[in-house]
Amino acid sequence: MFRHTDYMQFDVKPEKPDPVYAQKLQELLGGAYGEMTVTMQYLMQGWNCRIKGKYKDLIMDIATEEIGHVEMIATMIARLLESTPATDSTKNALGDPVVAAVMGGMDPQHAIIAGGAPTLSDSQGVPWNGRYVTASGNLLADFHANVTAEAQGRVQTARLWHMTDDPGVKAMLKFNLARDTYHQNMWLAAIEELQADGLEGVIAPNDLFDEEYEEHAETLWHLSDGPDSDKGRWVNAPLPDGRHTGKFLADPQPLGDMQSGPPPDPKLYVTYDGSLGEPRTPAMGTEKGLMGKLKDAVDPDKT
């Protein structure tokens, strides 16, 4: 159950309308690292959490707070669009600051689609996408993704803070910056707590160490021209998982065969000189299992 209050978490009071800045602020609403993304990311993580207690409760606390941040940004965009309705003719541009704003960079969809309100999209008008959300069910992997989301969101908020002189907008952004700071630290602390509780290892999932090729689990392959990649603690020192010690491979050599795809199916009309031999099976129109065998028996050529 969710309960809504009419009061926002923080004041949203721009000093004056600014439709051009409203378009920029859309990034914090519907961008890949915007408030809608972290809201749905944390909600899905919380709903999918299989253990009761502090971790699930923490996720749901922050998820619900982020709903409020969506509300704040959406309200700020609407107020930045105040007194800027659309007009039906560009001939009024000189006398109509709204049309001038549209012609100067305002997002027309604010007027045409949303009636002077925000849209669930980024600053370029690209609709928000659920594929931005990370919710794997592995808390360690998810919490690392949450740190990244908060860090990227804070970077964008900081950039937007420098793009406005409106004291009301800056006040809200300063609040958002502070919450992003705390949320980053909170997820980092939760990662440490997971490790202390023995629920996860440093590597997610903490499994199959005996199956993986261990020599490739601790070696940095030097594959760029930069000369200093061996200067960090990731080589010649124990790694964070406590199981491996970093090593440096100065002149790595390929371990695999020469790259090449298989011979192409003639029905795909791929340019081919025969050097790879004949294709083993046709790629088009094939099916596995009983149905495939039946179709092969009825129509072996599949013409």
C-alpha cells in the first residue's frame, strides 16, 4: 500500500517561468539516470527482495522517497512552464514570449502533448524506458548498480545547477544533491553490511570460484598504449575478495583461434568465397524438437 500526502518533500518554487530550462530538467525526470529510473529500480528491487528485515525495509524507504522526487521534478517543470501556453501561429512570436520560447528551444511537446506540463521523457523527448531499471534479485549486484545510478544522477544534477540562475530552482537542486550524496553513501554502507552479514561475497554471485579459470581471475592484460595501468593496487597486491592477488601481464598473447563466423546459409545470400567450407545446417526455417523433425520429414528442402 502507498499513501500520498499533498505536501512535497521539499519546496518547489521557481522565481519565474523558464520553458527552455524546463526542457533541460526533463533529464532528471525521465532520463536514464533520472528520478523515474531510480524510483522503479528501487521499487522492483524491494518487491523482489526475498528476505525480510533491514535490507528490504531500507530499499522500500528509499524507493518511496524517490516517488516524491519524481513529484518534485514534475511539479518544478510544470511551474517553469507557467504562463506559457501554445499559440496557433508563429506570426505572434514577437509579441508572444511563449512562441518565442518554442522557437528558441522550448520543447513543443510540453504544450502540444502535455498541455503545459512535463512528459515522461528525457531532455531530448525520448520516452522513459523500463530497460533503464536494474533489479536482478542479487542484492550485492543491485546495490552496486544503485551506487552508479545515484552517482550519475548527482553528476547531472550538479551540471543543471550551473545552468540556471533561478534561486528557487537552485534551492530544490541543492536538496536533491544532498539526498544523492546520502543515497550514494547509504548503498555503499549497505554493500559493506551485506559482506559483514555473510550474505554475499565481493563478487556476485559468490559461487563457481573452483570452476572458473583462476589464472584469468587475477591478471590485468596490458592492451592499451597507456604505460601506468600497473601502478594501482589492483596488481601486485591482494584483491578485495581476499581470494586473489592481482598480477600484470605486460605482453599478452591471444589464446583463441583466428576470428571467423561459420559458413553462411546460401538462402541468406551472404557474400562468400567458399573458404570456410559448406554450411553444416541451414539457418533459415529450422526448428528443434519433434516439430522440427516432422517438418523436415514433410518438406526436407523447406522450399
